[in-house]
Amino acid sequence: HAGGGGEPLRRLARRRAAPWDGLVGSVLDPGYWKRQNFITANVRELLPHPWTKEDLSVAEFQPTGSLLIGYLQPPKKKDDEEKGLSINIVRYVSIGKVDDNVRVQMKSAGEQYGLDIDFAEWEPGSKSSVTELVDVALVNYKVMAQLGPTLGDAFKELRRLLVNDGRLILITDEDDEFTLGGSFEKVFEAQELKDLEELEGLSFETGTSAGQVLRDAKLRLMKITRDFECGLTLALVAPVVTVTLKDSKAPGFTQKSKKKKATGGVEKQRRKFG
């Protein structure tokens, strides 16, 4: 205690460092393998069904490793191949900043699976050099939290790259969902309230912070799979397809049918993905 008066400073209790503290987040961390097992067990289920699309092009936003490349490769079963039901990833694109070591890992994984890996730079508020659309886009956990305020720009770029019936797969932890503006359950609730407001002309609080970045990017949450033990969530997000001016001038197209058509695409996707 420095000085004369006052109470002595209270000594802060510190936890001794445990031997396993240095393993957190590494391959020796049991929690790491729980997260990887959760991803491998569920991520393929969110890919398009092989009878609707056999050859897939994939974009991953700011990859932090190469594991997803392998996780997306479905095990080839002879029966499926004979029926023409095997999925073949024919293109894999990395969007945004990538560590040099990760770049090497991804190229090595591409060689292992006979897949060319392309890399495209991206800066917030701009477009990447990618012009060919993709079927599936991926964002791994921790990436959304790292993007912070630029998350909205990232989602808009991914929406630009997705075909209209494409899929955005988000792998998230608690920090990622906080960056999104709330839990995915809150996003679902906000979406339903927003739908009701637009259809009925009502005016009330719709939880604008929850999932606002998705709405601004013309994306819609369709399905979530959560694992409380490992702390990760897989979310399936779909593009919202809007009616073009050309469509509105088509014969027999009225304002009444315009509203129905604008929301019908989303409802159709919801049934398809659910």
C-alpha cells in the first residue's frame, strides 16, 4: 500500500495456469475435435441434393484453414455413382485475405482431391475479381467476428457471387452470432415479424438489429443446427430473389401478383431447404 491513509489494496486472486491452458484452440484441445466432428457430421447435409445439381462450384470467405475442402467431399459410394447421385466439386475459390500458410495448405488439399484452388482479393466496400457465380458459399467460425463492422460488405459480396438458388453456409460460435446482431433464433423471429409487417402494413418493432446485415444483403436465414456442447451452429442462408422491372412489365403481371411473386420464391426455398 503506497501512501498513508485508506484501506490496504485488496490482493487479486489469480488462478494458476493449468497444464492444458496452452492446448486451447489447438489440435490437442478436446473441444477442437468436438467442433470438427460436429462440422463433418452436418455440413454435407446442407449441400444441394445430387439429383438437383451434381457439379458444384464453391467459394469460401477468408479461409482460416483447408479442412473444409475435405469435409465437403462426400464419400463416393458405388451405388450412388451408378445412379448418378454423386456430388462433384469442380471449382473452389478463396475470397478475401488468406494467410500464406493457409494458402499452402489449401493448395495441398486441392492437389489431394484433384481440385484447382483459386484465390481472389477482396476489400470492404468493393467487389472481388470473381465474375463466375458459385453454387455454395462458406464462412467458417471466428471469421464473422473478425470481420466486425465490415460483415455487411462481406455478405453483399457473397450474395453477388451466389446463383439465385445457391446456398450460403455459416459456421458460427457465440462471438460470430453477437456480431450478426443476435442469436439465430432471434434472427428467425425478426424475419417472421418483418414478413408480417410487410404483408399486413403494420408498424411495430421488428428486432432490426437481429439479422439486419442479412436483410441488407438480400439474404434469408432458412435453417439452423446447433450443438450446445461444442458451441457451434451451422446456419443455412438463401438468397432473396426480387422481381425485376422486366418481370413487372410482363403480360398479365399486376401489382397484386407482384407481391405474391416477390415472396413466393422465398416460400418455395423454405420448403425445399426445410
